Amino acid sequence: MKQIDATAVLLGLASALSVSYSIISDCDEVFNYWEPTHFIAFHKGMQTWEYSPQYALRSYAYLLPLAGLAKLLALIGFARPLIWFILRGVLAISCAIIQGSLISALGSAVSPLVARYALLAFICSPGHVLASSPLLPSSTFMQLSMLVWTLWLRNRCALAVGVAVFATVATNWPFAALLFVPFMLDVFLAKGIVWSVVWGLLWGAHVTAPVVLVDYVFYGRWLASPLNIAMYNTGIGAGESAAGRSVLYGVESWHYYATNLLLNFHVWVPLAALGAVVMAVRCCSRQKKEKGMTGVAAPSARRFTFVVLSPLLIWLAVMFRLPHKEERFLFVIYPLISIAAACGCEAIHNAEGFFCGGAAKVPGKADQDIAASSSKPVAMSLLRLVLRGLRVGMWCGLLLGASLTVSRVAGLYVYYGRPVFRVWERTMAAVEKEESKSVSACTGADWHRYPSSFFLHERAELRFVRAGFKGLLPGVFNSTSSIPPGMNDDNREDPHKYVSISECDYLVDSTDQPLAANAPRPREKLMQLNGDAIAADQLAFESVSCYPILEAAMSRAPYRSFLIPPWSIETHEGRNTFVQMCVWKVVAGRTTD
């Protein structure tokens, strides 16, 4: 009970850290999930082309529970920014509960040591802090996949199959079903094809029918959004390559994922590699009933490695080959990395007992000295010393990893999260003082940093001004069932998504001037592209509030990746460069000097 209580407390603290300090790292989370959620609850938001009934790549069923909760909280009287944090808290708490269940299952079915080290990986890696609270299919799928592994470890296969089907359909992210291929093969072998097909069809019907019905209500026609998004991203029916049309939104080289894994899991990455190797060796060894180096009985070790750890390698092999890469695409394997790393940690922990006997007895082994002999005392003592040093080195690495986690999460919040939230809070306060019934809050180059309409005053409307972006921007959400104008599925710019800067009451954007500038002005590119309107109406930009924000392109690692005070918290050549993110009041009739 004490161990369960400690686990709950630690995971609860990690959840609180995620809700409070985890940034919105992807504009896709805002415009494809938070905005339609806000529209369902409050009939106001921005719409991407994926939600046009013409394409229908996204499912409203995924958003409906949180939208309903948001509406209920608003009726109680909660402010919308607070509602956003509460919704995020719900996501983080659900993740913590599932993580706790998985840790308990690992302790019972695999090894208590693996469970303890997995807990450390969950709370001491930036990846889990950043992935537990976003409103993203990959984050939700990550949580549901942990529930699948938990149920499988507890031998509740029927329910595990149901959760796997639910995760694939309800999150509208069918690609991630690839993770469950080993699991389904294991179910086929353990339960038989007939049992597997019957339960698969039953769960499929129970999950798919409500999703299709919800989408029919919102889109106004029968469709299958999981099928639509799968066809778009694979290029089926459009003559595209295997990568589909996702390449329109950027391509990255293979080291993009390698860098992200090292940033988000640092010391856990080599430990996960070690764990994978150790478990592979265990699988190749002769089957014995006693427990070995990882504390897993050999037959179970093979199934455990195949079902839980092999999806990690499968997913990495596929994702590294795809040209379009996003950090969130790796969320689904974060628990698997942690479990593999936990197996690596346990192997190091038990290495002395396994090779030398004595000090660290292996569960299930007879009380005998495996390798010591009177003829080689020096060699055995040296080996024992090396293995003890390896264990000490591992713990030093874990302590370093915990420090890196705090530094990473704090750095992202200080560099990006805090200035974004503060500047939009100041925008809400400024709009509150306006007497006009409708206020236009515009943004330019920083449109992708918009935190969602939960942080926009009810009397304000979000608008975009030209700032150099050449892709397709979201439009105003008017209806879920009518086809909005100016949408396309090949990321072509729509000029009608922009307004003249003279129509803006406030402008929220960052500068390209040094942090010490006394009178910060919008970026030069924005001023040039909107020069005619600025000159014609003699527009001036009165600074309301400004906050320092990191200019990543002009900053260097590791200072831009981690908070390293005092060297990384101020502009310094060769380290970090900060500019100002501001909210300006746009005033007509006089020009800015």
C-alpha cells in the first residue's frame, strides 16, 4: 500500500508539472483540436481544412467529451483560460492513473525492479511530462496503449482487444494500430483465430458505430474519418507516394527523431537500447523455468519482448523512413522506451549477482556462487568491482537525467510558454477595457504560437495579417456541416485568410529587434508586406506589454534546449538570443517614429 501511495504521489506531481509548465509545442494541437473543441462548446473558433466536410479528415467524436466538460464548467462560472487548464489537468490525471496501473502490472507480472525503474523513467524524462497533457491523438493513443499492455499483462485479453480497437478508431489515428500488430498476433496464437475475430468484430462494431454516428451529426453526411485520414496520408487513390501528401507540411532528415529522443529521454535512451539487447538475449537463450537476469521467466520473457518491446523497434523503423516528421508522432512509444530502459536498469542492478553471485541475489536462483572460484579470486574481485562501478554510474546517470528533465521542462516554459501565455493574457485584459462590442486581435509571423480561443476575449476575433507565411491558414469556424470557402488539401495559400492591418485593433507578434530596444516594433517583414495600409492610414503601434521570447534560429544548443542559469536566460552572443513578444494597440491617424 505504501508503494502504491508513493507511486500515486510521484505520478501526481509529474501531472501537475505537465499541466502547469508543459508548453503547447505544436500548432496542430491548437487549430485541429483545441479550436474545434472551443467551437463545439462556445460556437466560436478557427477551422482548418481537415474539418471541412469536403475532406473530413478529423473526427468530432474525439473532441466531444472534453467539449461537453468545457461547456459544463462554463455554466458553473469558470473563466475560459481556467477551463483550458482544467481540461488539460483531466488529460494529465488520466495519464497518471494509467501509468500507475501499468507500473502495478509490471511489478506483478514482470519484476518489482522493472516497475520501480519504469516509474523513475515516467517521472524523470521530459518526454512524459510533455506528452501526458496535450490534446492530441498521439498523446491519447499513448495512454490507451499503456492500458492495452496493462490488461495484457493481467491476462485480460478480451478487454485489451477492446481498448486496442477503441484506441485505433476513437482517436482517429489508425496508423498507430501498427503498434498492436505483435499484440494481435500473440492473441491469435493464445486464443485462436475464431476467438480473436469474433471479439475483434464485436468491439469494432461497438466502437465504430458511435464514432460514425457522431461524425454524421456534425458533418451532415455519412463518412469514415479514420479511412479519410489514412487515405490522405498514404496517398491511396491520389497517385501519391507511400508518404502521402503529408510531405506538403515539411520534411526532416533521420536525425530529427534521434535529436528529439535524446532531448526528451537523454540517459534513458542508452538504457533502453541495453534493455532491448538484454531481452533479446533472454529470448534467444534456452527456455528454463527459473528466472534470469531480468527476473522474467524465459517463456514469458519471449512473449513480453514480442508484445511490449518489439513495437518500439517497429515504430522507429517506420517513422525514421517517412520524410514528414513530427515530435508528437513518437509519443506513442514513450512508454515502451521507459519499459525497455527499466529492463536495462534492472540488468545492471542484477549484473553482479548474475555474474559473480553473492551480493545481489537473483530471485529464483539457488544460494550458490555462480562464477567465483578459489583459483581466480583476483579476476572475480575485479569483475565485481567493475559491475558495482557500473551500478553506481547508472545511478549517477539517473540523477543527472532528473536534473536534465527539470532543466528541459523549465527551459521550454521560460523560453516559449510563459511569454506566449502572458502576452495573450494581456491582450484579454486590454480588450476588456475596450468599449467596442467587437475587437480584432491580429497576429502575423507568430500565428503558430496562438494558444487557442480559450485565451481570447469573448468580444475579440482572431485575424491574420501578412507576415511571410505561404501556406494555408485556418479560417473562421461558422458551421461543422457547410463547406467553408478557400480550403484546399495541398497547403496552397488563400489570400482571403488575411485582413488589412488597418482592420486590426491589436497586433500580437514578436519583434526582430534586440531585447533592449526601447520602442519595440513589429517585424520588418510584416511592416514591409503591410506598408501600403500603414502609410495610407498613418498607423502607429503602441506597445501594451512585451515579454522576452527565445529566437531559436539565432540561439545555440545546449543553451536553447535547456535552462542553464545564468548563461541561457539573457541574450549573449554564441548562446541564446531573445527578442520581444508584444501586444500592440493599432492606432490610426499618426505614424510611429
